[in-house]
Amino acid sequence: MIVGDRVGGRSLRWGMVGGGRGSQIGYVHRSAATRDGIFALVAGALDVDGERGRAFGIALGMDPSRSYPDYKVMFTAEAGREDGIEVVSIATPNNTHFVICKAALEHDLHVICEKPLCFTVAEAEELAGLAKSRQRTVGVAYGYSGYQMIEEARALVAAGELGDIRVVNFQFSHGFHNTAVEQESPSTRWRVTPEFAGPSYVLGDLGTHPFYLSEVILPHLRIKRLLCTRQSFVGSRAPLEDNATVLMEYESGAVATAWISAVNAGAMHSQKIRVVGSRGSLEWWDEHPNQLSLEIQGQPPRLLDRGMPYLHGTALEEDRIGAGHPEGLFDAWANLYRRFALAITGSSQTLTFPGIEAGLEGVRWVENCVRSADQGGVWVDYR
């Protein structure tokens, strides 16, 4: 159980790029990182408008001299301080991730980056090589992987409880963008603009989340080939998709389907993953994240609850409060930031965390999906 102990005995000196006033995800990052006192926010370049960002940094309690107009000034200035930042989180639009992450690594900083890590596999491989040569950790903000029941699902598969894996189905299909909401919402507008969002909308913005969950739960599966179709039901979003369907074949013979959408009218999140084996199945739904459905053929279906002693040890490791009390998104993100800190400090950990390879695979998956869809929805080799 987590009781607030600091990883490494002290707070890591932490900075942020982006995530300024009004940024929902910026608030999530700050709340999660500082939850256990593991990270201390000491510097930031929080807004594309330097003065606005500086004012918000000061409002957060930041030293005015360390609330910077942009990331370049921040990285240079902090590198010259004995108490300069050690880690930086990047919470900016997609098109800036690669250049900011590269600059951070070149200044010997550990990085926690919003997804997607970048736009192309070539860029991701460049970042991976730089992180390795600089011996720095890069984490990717796949926040849903911090939920404890994802670890239980992983443990059940590893223990053979489901048998041989045959079918995987995942989706992230909300309905909040079923009309052109971006006309009135700047925070949505950039997500459907290729210049800022990159080669996809929902595949990269939504689909990479459950895709990473599938990698966590099923680390032994390797995609052989995939087929993707994508649509722009709100026509002004073309060429970016607001709905996509993906079929995948794994090297083991298992198959997968994915439905990724922002136009599932009436739905909330509808992020789910179901894994079907030769003996049984499991299912997790992010709207009920404290529970995991387990169905073994010939046995009564079971609903497993977070925090209970019948779970595997890794699923109990990050309990923050006893069983029966629901934990939510901020807890999951705090768990993820704790795992990032363990990796950064070289501390021992048994839990998975989305590192540079996870970021690279997310980019590879989107790149292949777009390649397939743009050829008319054909099968393409994954690697």
C-alpha cells in the first residue's frame, strides 16, 4: 500500500512545458506528480503566450525568475543552476512534442511527454537513441495504465488463467465530438487540424490509450499485420478521422479488433478492453475502473474488486485506500508518476510503466493504421 513515502527520500526538481491556465490535462499532471511529494514544481514555460504563462506560474507559487517565456529559455537557464530541474513534463499540442522532447534530452533532462510522443517512427527512434545515449528516462502519459486492475488483468493472463489468447477487442468511442464542436472550442480545434494534430485525430488521440493497455496486459503478443478504415463523419475534419475501425492479426494467430471514435453519440468514454482465451475471458471498462470482469468457461462469472486480498500482489502494490473505496483518474495518474519516479531514480519496481518503447509503438501503430486506411483499407505488414 502507498502511504505517501517519497521515492528516493526527496522530491525531484520538476518543470513543465505547456499545461497553463485553463488546461485540464495540465492540472491532472500537476495533481498527479505532486500527490506523494515525489516531484516539486520549481520551473515552467506554461503557455505559448510568455506573459500569460509567467503570470500563471507565479499564481501557482513559482519563483518569478523561474517562470519562463518558452522552453528554450527555460532549458538553458535551468542547466546553469545547481538546483536546476531534473525532469520536465511536456503538455503541449502534438506537433511540438518531438522538438521539445529532443531539446530536453539534449539538456540531460528526464522527460514525461503527452502522447503521441511524435508523428513518425523515424522521429521516435531518434528520441529512443538519444535517451539511451544520454541515459535518461522518457515516460509517455498513458494515464489509464495506472489503474490497479490493469495489473490484475496482466497477472491473470501471465498465470495462464485465460488459457491461450485468441481474441482481443478494445475501443475508445465517446460521443462528445459528434458535431463540429471545434468551431467553438479552441482546445478541440487543434486536435482536428493536421498542422497541430499530425496524421490522425482519434487514432492518435484516443486509440493509443487502449492500444497501450493491450500491450500491458498481453506483452507476449506481437502484431503481424493490420487493416484500418477511417472516416470523417464531420466533413470539415477531413483528412483527419473522427471514427476508425482496425483489424489486427498477431504472430501467435490471435486476432484483434479496435473501434476508435469521437462520434459515438450519447456515449461517455466507452473505453473498454476484452481479452478472450481458450479457457476464459476478462474485460475492463474505464467508467468502472475499480472492477475487472473475469469469466471462466463452466464457472460462474466473477466481478473482481480493487484492493481485495484475493488479487495478485502487483494489483495490490499501489493501493492508496482500503478496498471498497473507489479510486479514480487522479489516483491512476499519481500511480503512473510514481512509476516514472522509480525509473528515473533507478529504484526497484515490479510494475510496468509506459517508457520510450511504449511511445514508439504507439507511433508505429498509428502510422500503420493511417498507411492502411489511406490505401483504401488494405492489410499492411506491421514492421
